[in-house]
Amino acid sequence: MLNQEAKVLTMLAGTGAETVFYQMMPAFQSDTRFSVSSVVTGWSDFEKNLEQLKPNLLVVQGDIAPNPDTLIAALARMQVWNGVALVVLQAAHREFRGAFEKVSVVRGVFVLPVNWGEVVQGGYAAVSTERARGAAQAPLQSAMGFRAATSVTGTRVVAFLSGSGGAGRSTLAENIAYELAVRLNVRTLLMSLGLPPSAAMNLGLKYTPNAGEFFARPGDGFASAIQTKEGLDVIVAPENSVEYARAAETSSSAGGKAEANSIYSLVMASWTRSYAGVMLDLPCSEGIWTMHPLMAANTAIIVSRPTLADLAATRHLLVLLMERMRNEHRIPQESIFMVLNQASDRSRITPSQFYQELVQSYGWAPPVLAVIPYDQNIPNTQDDRVPVVGKVDGFTKGIRTIINGLFPGVGGGVESDQPRKKGLLGGLLGGRG
């Protein structure tokens, strides 16, 4: 286990993708003394994540805020958990340097361009000083992804995992896929691979056609397996238990995942279909229907509630991803994220405590893309067989934050619940003409 007393849980915030993702983030991620737990590029996410996740160190670009006074007020609240901050200013805004230096939690003000090595050292020294005073309070987490872009390139095959039932894995996978495809015009495929496949019920689809079309005809069967929901492509697993088990047996036979009609081949076929995003809703198990799609993914999102039981389950999943799959296809550490779902003021464990406990018990924890509040309107909306995103405010904000983490720049500023009209951006994202 890593020495977590030396870790500085860090939040990075700014408006420019070039600065945040290609300068700030690499500088801090390459230093093992830091754990980058949150990366934000918008003011609303900044305020929410700062309050919920309470970092040891905040590195913030001054122009993320509407004005200097607003940022100063937000920084002052870090005194509650003894956090410290470094402020980075554009050269044109250097006149505000004195005002920020007067803020009690600010330990340094830098004017671009800067030596990021000096910023990293300054941040570590500031936190070490606070810890020496006995004020070290481990914080938070809520992060975006590792790549900045204004258009989607390549394919993100995202495996949604949970170590226990009821965490909301399927709900998140389905609604992220729907938001990407319908409102953002990002060509997206959802694979609902549980038994029974929840997307059929939650999105008002049918149980046929399903993945059985591909297993019967690995060539043209892929297209035949697809159903469409308002522009979102969906493939559901066979609802028949015998067919479901037969697919698993074929995939684990002598030829295994290399079989043309295996579950692994089904997922791999999506890579050749020009999708920007493939969302895999995987069963809460370690059977073939989970493991083989996981081997075909390049990104993983662990969905967990802030409970003690889910803490143990999440640690188990980290062992699976980071250790047990070492000899198989392994998803890079920087492409593993968490979502803390169904958070409530009544929860015994806060998101911050959950993250701290996970770091202490395993030695590392993935960045949290979003903390989504519990809301009874979520299952009520699902019972109406309509997507939740766009209907429940807190949930919708969480979905859009996750999308900005997976595809930085794509979901920014999308506040309307109406589908975005196709144009130049829609074309770049691979939307249908």
C-alpha cells in the first residue's frame, strides 16, 4: 500500500483545455506525492466540487470565475477544512495578484506562462505546512477525464461496473448514452448486457431483436441486432435464459473469446462501426457477460453509493481491474473513474469520507467524475419508461458532468433539454446526417 500520508489530494480548475489538461494535469499526475482527484473547467462544477469534495490543494485559473470577488469568496470557504490554494492568472489580469495574495488560504499567485514544476513544489510545500500545523484533513474527489478535445475522435468503449446491485449502474449507462446520442449528436451505441437487459424496460424497447442476431450471423448480424431509440443505437442481451447461457458457454469454449460469435467479438465489432462512444452496461458479476466485454473496453466507470457495503465492493473491483486482469487486456489506470451515486445529506458516509477510506484501504482511488444526489423522481421517471436525463435536475447535471469528463468540451454549455441541431459540430462528432 502506498504511504497515503504523503499524498496531496488535489483539485485542478481552469477554463482553458490547453492549460488544464496539457499543462496542469500532467505536472501533478507525474508526481507521486499528489492524487489528482478533481478536474473542472466550468464555474458551476467548480463550486459544487469544491464544497462536496474538499481538496487539500486547489490549483485554480483565476478566470474560471465570473469575477475576482466571486472567486475570492469561494476560496475563503476552504478555511473550513484547512485547504490551501494556488491561483494562476493570465498576464492581462496580473493586477489582481495583490487581492488574491491577501486571501488567507492562498499560498501563491502565479502569472502565465509559469514553470509548472515550481507550482507543483509550491503546492506540496503549502500542504506540508498545513499538515505540520495539525490541520491536515483528507478531502475529496470529482474529476473529469484525461483528454481535452472540442470534438470526439476515436472510440471510447466505456464499461460501467458496480460491485453490488442497486447502485444505479444501468441508469447511468442508459442516460449517458441517450444524452450523447439524442441531445449532443454523438454517434453512440448502448449495449445492455444484463439478464434481463434493463434498457428494454427503461427505454421502452423490445427484447427482440437482440445480440442473438449477431451470435447467429457474426457478419451481418450486428446491424440486425440493433434497435434505435430517437437516434441512439441499442443492443440488448437475449432475455431468454437458455440463449443467454448458451452465449456464455460459446464464449468460454475452446476457442473462447476468439470465436467469431463470442460476446467479446460482439463488443469488438462495435469498434469498426464509427461510434464515438460505446456504453457497456455490464452485469454485477464476474461471469463471461461481464469479463469479456470488460476485456474489449478502454475505459471503466465504477458506480457506487457512499455506503460501507459499496466501499468494500468498489475495493474488490479495483483489485479485479488493477491486479487480477494484469495478464489480460488491462484498462489503463488513467482511464478508470468512479461515480458516487445516490448521495444524500442523511448518508452516514460522505463522498469525501468514502474516497478517503478507499484510498486508505487500497492505496489508490480513481477520480470521481460526479457525485449524484439521491432523488425519488429518478425511479419514478423510469417507471414512465422515459429517460431520466432532462427530467430530474440534479441527475441531469451529473450526467452532463460525466460526459464532459469522458469527452471534454462536448457537453459544455448544453443546458437545453431539446436535442441540439446538427451542424458543423454534429458532423465532427459523427452524428447522423
